[in-house]
Amino acid sequence: MKKWMLVLLIGILFALAGCRDNQSSNLTGGEPPATMVKIGDETYPTKLGTYCWSAKNESVCVDTAGPEALLEGKDPIVVQPGEEITFVMDYEPMPNEVHVAYYAGDKETEVEVENHRFTAPEEKGVYYYSYGVWWMDENEENVSNGDAFYAFALEVK
């Protein structure tokens, strides 16, 4: 099993265990918010993948394919080696847990994110990313009010 699939499955199991109807949840909308990546002055959409969302006393979970399959037929975003990428989400509250990884062939690489930013790889190639976010309950340990996985691809030239 590819490592991204394992991460996705763990995320789904974690979300299913913790995502529930929650009257105290402050999430709104029928699904997680749109998320963009900003590179320089340009913003680019990401593709919403697997998610669990609890709002208005209703919970829904949706399971999708991984980043590579979700982005099939879409052109990657062209970037320079080491270029800064920023995640943009116009939503409150912001998620309080984040996990980012990229996939090149069978290899998965964890990405360090600081202040909603990370840098593109130095080596040329196409990289498929999974940006996983969680809205963890601040009052109950290990309880998720919502989570989402977003996919996007970068081509380092």
C-alpha cells in the first residue's frame, strides 16, 4: 500500500472516530472551505478530496482518491526551485492541525509548514501534494469537528 493511502486511511479513521454531531461546533457550511495556494502574486485553487465535516448538528464524510488521481488531466502549477508557497483559506476558525506531504512516484516526503508557508522542492519534477487540515475540538481531546484533504501539484522547472 502506498504511504499516501495509509496517511489518508488513518485520517479517515481518525475523522470517523472523532467527527460527530456537535452542538458546540463553530464550523459553518456544508463542506470544508475552499483553499488556495499563493505563489508570488498569483493564487491557484486546490482540489478538495476526502473530508469529514460537522456543522449545524449534521456530520458528513466523503472519501475520494489520492492527490494524483484527483488531479488527473490537470496541469501542475509551475514554480521555481525553493519558491515560497502560501496556503490561503478565507475561513474562521482556521484549522488547528496541519499535515502536508508530497508524492513523487512511490516516494512520500513530509513537508514542514510554518505560518501557512512552505518551500517548493529544489529538484526539478512534478510533485503531487496532500494538504490535510483538522479543526480539533478545543474542549474535548482527540475529537475532530472537521477535517479536509486538499490536493494540488507543483512542477519545479
